Amino acid sequence: MSQHVVIVGGGIAGLATAYFLQKEATAQGLDITLTLVEREAQLGGKIVTDIAGEFVVEGGPDSFITQKPWALQLCRELGLADRLIGTNDMQRSVYVLRNGRLRKMPDGMLLIVPTRFMPFVTSDLLSWRAKLRMGLDLFIRPRRDPADESLANFIRRRLGQEALDVLAEPMMAGIHVADPETLSLQATFPRFVEIERRYGSLTRGMIAARRVARANGRDARTTTFMTLRGGLQELVGALAHTIRAEIRLGTRVTRLAATPAGGYRLLLDDSVMLEADAVVLATPAYVSADLLRHTAPELATKLDAIRYVSTATVSLGYNADEFEHPLDGFGFVVPRHEQARLLACTWTSTKFPQRAAPGTVLLRAFVGGPRREGLVALDDDALVGLVREELRAIMGVSARPTLARVFRWHRSNPQYEVGHLDRVDEIEALAPTGLYLTGSAYRGVGIPDCVRQGQETAAAVARYLAGQYVSRILPSEDMTHHAD
Ligand SMILES: Cc1cc2nc3c(=O)[nH]c(=O)nc-3n(C[C@H](O)[C@H](O)[C@H](O)COP(=O)(O)OP(=O)(O)OC[C@H]3O[C@@H](n4cnc5c(N)ncnc54)[C@H](O)[C@@H]3O)c2cc1C
């Protein structure tokens, strides 16, 4: 008899789980039927692409990192290889707002670590004091304590306060829309922990990493970030096309209960009841907590401890001949000590020229985050007005946009606080048999990590169901006999 798996949440993690579970079932000869329940009217979760005339506007993620290979591999596996596009690395500079002015990150920076001497020492981004302090990284002894620490602590220790304020906070904590003072280093930048342990210095480790990358001669077509020509929604579309599951859109799971037979019963908001042999919750941690409040209260409390913050993206399109500022980079980031109300702004039509027609410009500003969450509640006109004011102050742009799109992301960014990985270990240990938690709340927020988690969850579900199947067809005595 077929075994039934219900996946709750049709974001990238839920979709990847469904896709890989289907593959596992085929490979292992398991008879599994799948139901995927998604609250919204469309699949994709945070992945939302809006094709607005000749602009390709991403509401949530705009690309994925290729050093973590899982998203890239999945795109290729789904036949999307010729849809992949890389960044325009001819103009890959990033600017940082410093004392109200945009200043270029020096060439040769690997994330925030200088690997080339001259561009770094001649840059006007950091003071002399800060540069000298960053140089001390070569001599400061590595930390031996294996306990987790905050990103801020780590950067202050190795590179100093100014490197934290001007570089690490907007560039690294910014990726996680998080406060560096509480952000877990081990959960977000484990590579830095490893580099310090191995090389005793970030600078030495990054220079070595650069040499290895050069020696390996990376495929020139694979840039650090990649995306799909028609937007990341193409990945969602390809997954939806490939997955053989009953997909229930516009439907919310409202209750979850364990059954005496060892399975689960899920109540949907259209009053339908689903019976499942296994359940995957690919929902935000606070949604999973609500669903598990009665079945697994201790687990629910742990899930509640994962905090979220809200953000909004505001995309503006312009005619290039009315646009007053050069766009020779991927955009700029805003350190928290600056007066500006933006977190960052991507110069989308430079980073991915295919996102806008020739003769037009597309920008995307980020608003909200841990210090200015209230701004997300502004209405569309107010948010667009705010972004325009900021762009006027920072870039001198007064041109009138021909396009404006606002996307609000309430409680969207999970905060990986110090000790996060221990918390996730505890969460996984508390999950009842046959129930799985996956997605951006746990072991990586980026799309590649969500794909990997979906793949790992699918393998775990398949193992569980294979075991269930054996124990169901063989009475327990026979099992003992077999084990002998
Ligand atoms: C503005 C923004 C920009 C980002 N940029 C990037 C980027 O450039 N690159 C990158 O790699 N990552 C980026 N990220 C992060 C990445 O997009 C997300 O971490 C990832 O898409 C989350 O996937 P997920 O499947 O875990 O969760 P989600 O996409 O949140 O999916 C969860 C799904 O569960 C559904 N759901 C919730 N409750 C219920 C219920 N009760 N019943 C049924 N369904 C329910 C939701 O509707 C949702 O579809 C960005 C995130 C944001 C917000």
C-alpha cells in the first residue's frame, strides 16, 4: 500500500524536499504519494518574480551563491542550464556609504578581508588606524575556545571596531538582516571559524583561498552569484512541473495531531482532513511552533525561540538618459552608524543587465531590518517616497521612476543568534518520529542551503518510510528472525 507524505510549505525548501523525495522513492522502489500544501495562491514562498514590461523584478531573492553548489546543481538537473546567467563582473565593485558619501570597496577584498596590499592601503574607505588594526590580524593569536561567539566579537577581535562598523556589519550581518552583536558566527560564517583555526589569521587564510581558486581555474562562466534569465521563479516553475504531487494552493494547514497508528492527521482551512505516514514542515519556525503546540509542546517552545525580523524591497525603474549617477558597480551597503534609512541598494541593471531593457535602469533598495522594522509598515507610496528621498541624498538622483514595485516581507528573516546550531540540534532531537522540520529557519538561509536541507530531509523521510514499510509487512517475530 502506498505511503502518504504531506509537505507543508511550498517555498524552495518544501519544493526541494518534494523533488528529492520523489527521486529517492524511484531509486529505492518506494511507493510514496505526496501532497504539498501551500498557504499562498502560488508556489515559491520568498521567491517571487514580477515581469513588469521589460523589467524582471525580484521581490525576494535575486540570485544564489555558487560556492555552495546545491542550487546550481538543481538548476542544471532540471534542464535550466541554458537559462542560467552570471553577474556582470566587469563592474563588480561594491560601494559603502561612509560619512554620507559612497566610497568604493578596495579591489582584492574577499568579502571583508583584504588580499591585495596597494588597493587596500590607498583606499579612502577606512582610516589609517583601521587599516593598521586590520593588519594586526596577521599577528593576533587564534581563539582556542570552541564555543560559539557573535560575528561582532569575532571581527572586533581579529580586525578591530572600524572594520566591524564599516565592513562586516553592512556586508556580512546585512546578508542575514541581523544585528552582528547577536549573530552566531558558527551558524552563519563557519568558514571564518575554520580559517582562524587552520591559518591563525583571516588574511593568511583568504590569500590561500584565493590562490587555490586561481589554481583550480574556476569555470569562467560560473560567477560567484548566478540567477535565471527570467527570474528565480523559473526554478520554482521547473520544480512544480517535475514534481508529481497533489498540490493544494491557497490552503493553510491549521492543525496537526499524531494518530494512535503512528502517523499524523492535518486539518486544512477548507475543512479537509489529511492522513499522513510522515509530515515535513517546511514553514517558518513560528508557524511550525503553532502547529506543534499540542503535539510537541517542548519542541514548540524551542521553535518559538527563533526570532524573525521584517524587511521590504523597493524596486525602481528609470529611463537611463534621465538618470544622473554612474552605475559602475553592484550597488551600495549602508553601515548602521550612517543616518540613511536604507539597508542597501542593488544596482540591478548593472549586476544583471538582462533584468532591464537597454536604455533603462533598475535599482532595488532594502528597507527595515532589526533597527528599522517599523518602516516596513509604511504604505507603498510612503515607502517609494522614502527610497526616492534617500537616493536623492546619497546618489543625487532626482529622476522620476517609470516603475515602482514594493514587496513586504513580514517576519521573514530568521535570526541565527549565538548558540543557534545547538538550538537546532535540540529541535531535531525533539521532533517526533515521522515528523521533519526543514528550511531557512535551521541550517542556512540562502537558496543553496535550503535546497541542500530539502535533499537531506528527503533522504531522512525515505529512510524512515522504508523502515516503516518493512515493519508493516513483516510481523515482529519475522523481523527478529531476519535480524538474526
Ligand atoms: C528580501 C529577501 C531577499 C533575499 N535574497 C536572497 C538572495 O539573493 N539569495 C539567497 O540565496 N537567499 C536570499 N534570501 C533568503 C531566501 O530567499 C529564503 O531564505 C528562502 O527562500 C526561504 O525558503 P523556505 O522554503 O525556507 O521558506 P519560505 O520561502 O518562507 O516558504 C515557506 C512557505 O510556507 C508557507 N506557509 C506558511 N504557513 C503555512 C501554513 N500554515 N500552511 C501551508 N503553508 C504555509 C508560506 O506561504 C511559504 O510559501 C532572501 C530573503 C528575502 C526575504
